[in-house]
Amino acid sequence: MLNGIGFIVILGCVFGSFLLSGGKLAVVLEALPHELMAIMGAAIGSFIVANSLGTIKKAMGGLLRAFKGERWKSSDYRDLLTMMFGLLTTFKKGGATGIEPHLDTPSESKLFSPYPRLLKDHHLIEFICDYLRMMTVNFEDPNQLESAMEADIDKHHHEELAPQHALQIMTDGLPAIGIVAAVLGVIKTMGSIDQPVEVLGAMIGGALVGTFLGVLLSYCIVGPLASKLLEVIEADSKPFLVAKSAIVAYAQHVPVQVAVEIARRMAPSAHAPTFQQLEAALDEAKNELNAKPA
């Protein structure tokens, strides 16, 4: 929604100011299809050459992510903390034999199934299950555990950023590609040097549309989308830090509820539940855990 409003403001102000200053839009519209074909064709072709098929597919999905925005809402962070409380409490009470059935089939576990939105993030669920499973085989040194989790998060984050980097490189190249299109227009104009001044003026104006489009696409379209995608990727990585904080605190023999409180403080300020909200959610989770067998 906000992206659409932004693009309307950009195009409205750019072309509106051109018309209000007495510019002739017909010159731009006449040259637009050819210049756009040259610029976008060269940009997309270069993008295909420079990246693997996997990165290209992720970049297409990344553009959709940039429009949709971050996936995680305030209720999701509350649910994540509540889920971590249930998992760690079960681990503390039942040990490896109590927690392993839940880790083997999260979709069928009463500790995971109440949170369908969390289950959709397969990377996060696998991350949590893998490290809890590692703790069941005596991998409990807090320092080693934290280092391993940080390395895992960094690796995942690096892979998620690959399409964003590819789009940023395209952003940086678009102004130069616009110059290429403009030069071709100038070459075309020089081939018609015997034409009247009015014709030459229109041809030069059309050639300059190439430079205009390259800069406009770079700084007002593709660049902002690449920046928005970076923001979304950064936001969607925060739950991993929350889960890591809870697991590492538990490995340090901190009480479960305190470990979850430590994790709450790692949630983004805009989405973190208050102490009272989390306490109410945990009280409800405690009642459910006591009402059902682990």
C-alpha cells in the first residue's frame, strides 16, 4: 500500500512538474517504448548473466516481499515467546525423552500446532528444533551453543541477502545503461543531421529520455525496492535472535520464565509484548501444559 502511494507521488511530481513548466509530454511518450526496451532489456539481461538461477528466483520473490513488508507482527512475537516457554518447560520437566517427540514432528505437536503462523516459517522451526535436539545429546556448553547459533544465523542471513545485493547492483548500473541508450539516440540523430531544426530537436529530446529513464528507474524505482527488501530481510531475521536468546539463557541454567523474559528484550521495540502481556500469555500456557500430558 505504502509502496504504491510512494510510486504515485514520484511519477505525479516528476511528470507534473515537467508539464507545469511547459514541457511537451509527447516527446517523452514517443521515445519511451524504445528507450525503455533498451534500458530494461540490458538491465534484465545483465542481471541474468550476473546471477544464478536460484538468486534470480529469490530476487523475483524478494520484490514481492518488498511490497508485502515484514511478515512478523506483534502477536507473532508474543506467540514465539509463549512457544519457547512451552518447549523449555517441557525440556526441563521431561528431559530428552519428553522433548524429542515434539521436535521430530512439530506440525503434530501440541507445543507447536497452536501457532500456525510460526509453523509456516520452516527455517525458524528447524533452527529451534535442531538446537534443542543438540542439547539433548549433551551439547549444553552455553558459549559453544551461542557461537554455533550465531554462525547459523549469519549463514542464513547471508543467503537471504543474496537477491537484495543483486537488485542493488542493478540499481547502481541503471544510470550507466541509461547513458548507453542516450548515446544510441545521439548516434541516430547524427545520422539525420540534414533534417530541420525542429526534427533534430525532437530527436535529441528523445535521446535524452534514455538518461532520464536510467536515473529515474535507479533512484526512484529499483533502488527504493532494494532498500525496502533489505529492511524486510533484517526485520524477518529478528525472531532467530529471540529464539537464540531463550535457548542460550536456558543452557546457562536460568529459570525458564526468566530466559523467556531475556528473549522478550531481544524482540523489536515496535513488536515486543509488554511484561504484563507476556506474563498473561505465559499464565495461559502454564494452565494448558498442566491440563495436558507432556
